[in-house]
Amino acid sequence: MAMSESPRLGSSARWSALWGCGMVMLFVGERMIGAGGGAPRGVATVGGLLAVLVAMAARARRASQATAERRQAEGLLLRLYALGLLAVALYFAQSDLPTLRGGLPLEHSSPKLATALAALWPALWITAAWPVALVEMSYAQMAKAPRIELGRLRDAMYSGLGLAFALVFVFTVVYVSSERDKKLDLAYFRTARPGEVVRKMVRTLDQPLEIATFFPNSNEVREEVDNYLADLAKESGQLTVAHYDFDIDPLKAKEYGVSANGTLVFSRGKRHEQLGLPVQFEAARNALKTLDKEVQQRLMLIARQTKSAVFTTGHGERTWEPAGLLTDKRTGLTKLRELLLDQSYDVRTYGAADGLAQEIPKDTTVLVIMGPQRPFLADESKVINKWLAAGGRALIALDPENHVTLKEILDPLQLEFHDVTLASEQASVPRTHTLADRTNIATATYSSHPAVTTLLRLGGRAPTFFLGAGWIDAKRNRPIDMQVDAPIKAHYSTFVDKNGNFEFDGNEQRRAWELTGAVSKGLMRVFVVADSDCFADEAIQAPGDELLTLDVMHWLMGDEAYQGLVSSEADLPIAHTRKQDVVWFYSTIFLAPALVVAAGWTTTKRRRRRKDPAAAAPAGGAK
């Protein structure tokens, strides 16, 4: 009859725990306290080493007193303990231990051997520690069993070795990757083609324009640039392209002010604008993806007169200035300013201290009133009305929560701003996932007005977002020579939320409310928007709101020829909300590993059932 383990042997796990504690003490003494630790280091290191040796001695004693099967199990654990002790010995061999007696560390006499041991000892230690843990877990399940299943213990050991080898492999790959810092770019690449805006600009050239390129012969970047320019030159005979090499044509380089290869020079008369590109193809990849945008900026600088957008201040308007952003908690206009600068517009502010109550600067192309929180003074309104009547142009954006209607300025334009917030259950953008999100209006209802040409063409692919908008009404009894249009309207499900409960009540009306108003009379052009948030940093990142900004500014500036899409092959970043980031984090950290463990457990259980038909046989089977 097979006998169970003798009671005097006691639990096996206590000695593995002692072995593990000893290893932890060694780690604390040598790696956490380290050199110069004095007595604390010595206590931790010696104590840890003694604990490991005591555990090994106890394991050897257990093996000598156990039955044949259990002797093999105890011997398996003892050999793993010894492997861990070997890892500790290799660590001491390459450590600073010899310096304690006045000697030199191994790295001075044999640096290569010291490096090899420094990489080998942690690999050996993890190869011992993982199997010890898994073998003990399997061994504990057989503590009271009449026989020891050595096959299960070996399987547990092999599983531990497999995990240890995988971990060593991962650390090896990471180390080699960090030491050999090489990059392999497998991303999609394509040089941007001439976009709609640049093609229009070239078609409307009324004077010759030359683009001179300076690149070495047989250069990959030059080939990509030449293909782009050759395609663009087909649009107009006014555009010519010349090719030079800085080293071969130094006189031409001096004439154009070029100091190195990798330069494009845009010339029209005496005006020159340069665009620099890296000569090496790998370094120029990102620049080539946005080549069309850079060419557009240079053409705007050289092919047209400077135009300016003047933003009013002094009434709590939105701004990009740091001081204003500190006092105004609303989203600023930093990205709007960058967008206008990219279009080569001059952007500046102008307030009462600058003379707003006396006159509008003569070089102002478009006056911008962006979300004022206080009314304009009577003198300021008179100056603006006089300037508009003389052919001025303005962009006015108001917010219902500020209750500033600018009645004195909008009345002569035959427009009226209603400072009551709109809401919709069907056409809204979720931000807080509350009922308040219904005021974040989304729409793709555009008219054929030239200020929204690109949006109309894209339709539902480029919706615009208004984050808390009022609505604009055009007066019916207006002069015949004054053209008033509503370029953008809300979705037909939108209602006026009079009581602010975000719910549609019986006394509230649904319809496609006018979100914008466009007025033109002679040279005068005015575009009014019932929400300034669509121009702020948060909303203008949406493609529809960015296109709205560009097309409206081009219409006001008289640059309708520049309306359209810019070609770009740049990779767009994948953006997640904070809640989405939390979901992705917990999915990758917990859910994915849990699925792998569950799949492994299911597979193992099925294999065991196949190997043990008796366990799968129904009760009361054949005797």
C-alpha cells in the first residue's frame, strides 16, 4: 500500500518561501542598498544568503527522508534552488565584492566576461524562480495524495521554464533594440499632389511666375518635387519651372539668395519667396506629404497683396493672448490665428485704446468681432457702421449666453440675433454624455452661397458643429439692393430651448433655424454667426469648422479663387476621449491577458479530459 508523505516532513512551500525571502534580502542588500551601504548591506546580503542555504539544506534533508517518488520531487526543487544559487554566485563574481578586500572588480581585468556574467545571472535566476513557484503550486495540490504525479510536476517545471525563457527573450530583444537604434518605416508614403486651391491660384495668375528648384542631379527628393511642379505647370502658361544645382550653378544661386541645395524659389518680378526641403529622402518624407500646403502659402505671399484681419478687443472678446486666456475661461482662438497666418493674412488686435471709437484702420481688410461679452459703446458702433457702409467687411460671431446682440450694428444689416440657445435630440454632438449635449448642434444643411462652397460640395462628409448657438433672423422689409442669405441652417429637429431644460416642450418650436447670416451690398460683405465656439480651438479642429473658417475668410477677403481643399498626405493622429482612453487601458492591461488565460485554461481542460477517458465516463458505467 502506497504511503502518504510522512507528517514530520511538514509543508514543502515553507522552504520555497524561505528560499524566496532569502533571494529578496539579497536583492535588497546588493541592488537597493548597494555599494557603500556598510552594515545594512552586509546584514541583508549575509542574512539572505543564509536563508537560501538553510532552505537548500532543509530540502536536501526532506529528500533523504522521503519515499522514492517524493524524493524525486524534492530533488527537482533542490536542483532549481541550486540553479538560483548559481545565479547568485555569478552575480557576486562580477559585482564589487572583490573591492571590499582591496581588490579590483572583474570588469577591470576581464570586461567582456563581466558583461557576459551581468547578462547571464538574471537570466539564470529567473529560470530558477519561475519553475520553483509553479512546481510548488502543483506540489501543494498533491500534499495528501497517496502518490506523487511526477509528470504534473515536470509539466509545471517546463511551463515555468517556458515563461522564464519568454521573459528573457523579451528583455534581450528590448536591449538589442535600444543598443542598435535602427528605424524601419513601413508607413504609407505619397508626395502630396497639387490641390484644388493651388490649381485655382495658378489658373488665375495674371503675371509670369517662376519656380526655381535647387537640387543635386539624380536626387529622389528632386524627382518627387519635379513631378509635383510638372503637374502644376499644366494649369497655366504663366508658370514656369527651372532646375538648378547649387554646386553647378553658383551664379544663379547667388542671384536668388540660395545658400544650399534643397531650396525652391518662387519669383514674381522682384519678389522672392523660398521653401526649404531636406535633400535626403528619409528626412524629407514628412515635408513632401504637406508640400501642397507649403506651396500654397508661398504663392499667397508672392501672388497677392497683403491682407489683414483685425480683431476687436475691450468687450470681453475671445482672444489668443495669454493674459486674456487667463481671465476668460472660454476656449481661445490660438488655432484660428494660426490658420489665418498659414493663409498669409496679417492678424492683429484693435480696441478702444487704439482708436476704435474714432476710426477703423485704413489697411483693415476684415474686421472680426468674436464673442463679445459686453456691448460696444455708441461711438464704436457708429464708427463700425460708417466703415461697413463705405464697403467694409466684417465677421461677427455672437453667443446666446452672453446676451450681447449688437443691435446697433446688425439693424442696418437687416439682421437680428436671438440670444436663446438651440437644442436637438437628433443632431447633436456628445461631449459630457448628459442632456446638456443637446445644445451642441451638428448640421450639414448648406445653401449655395459662395461663403460655404466647399462645405456644400462635401455635404454630410463635413458637418459643422455649433457648441451652444442662438439663431439669426433676417428682416423681410429690407432694401432691394441688399442681399441677405442664410448659408447654414440647423437640422429640422432643432428647437429653441426657452426654459433651458434641454427637453422639447409644447410651447417650443422645431424648424431649421438660421445659424448664420451673410449680407452683401456693393463692396460691403458681412458674415454673422450665432455662435463663436465654432471658431474656438476646440471646435475648429473638426474638418467642417475649419473649412467654414477658411471659406468665410476667403469670401470676406475677396479670395474666392482660393476656396477649396488643400492636398495632404500627412498622417492624422488618432484621438480618443478620456473615457475611451480608460477603456483602451483596462482592455489591454486586464481584458486581453484574461482572455488569453481563459483560452489556455479551456484548452488544457479539454486535453486532460481526452487523456483520462475514465474521468469523462458517466457515473454507473460498465463494471
